[in-house]
Amino acid sequence: TTLLQQNGINISTQEFNKKMIESGFIKEMQRPSSKGKIKYFKSLTDKGAKFGENQVNPNNPKETQPLYYSNKFDELLKVLRIV
């Protein structure tokens, strides 16, 4: 969200993630919750690793969250045809 805002991109994080999934840069993963439900989270693929890394989610160590490199974000926006 922060990098989208810093680059003046007026799309939601959800829309950005949808484009990332369609391009094969991230995938949606799942894990069982402690209450037996399915929890979903995003993870960068090998293809997406050029633009960031998977960081352990500080709220749940069983999940990752993409952390994008700020110096590669402009290139990623161009690849996704957002700019």
C-alpha cells in the first residue's frame, strides 16, 4: 500500500494483488487456523522474487507476506502495465 501511494498509483492493494496473481508473481496460499478454518495469505513465487521477498508475517509466523523492493517497484509497475 505504501509503495503504491508513494508512486502515485491510485489502485487498491486488492487490485494490485489480483494483477500480481494473474502475472504469476504471487500466489495465494492457505493454512488451517487454530479453530479449524482455512486462512489465506499471499506469497511471492520464484518469478516474483526478482521484485521482493517473502517476509514472515509478524502477526502469524505460519504465514508470509510479500515485501517489495522499493528500488524495483517502478519496474514491477511497468511489467504489470499499471504505468
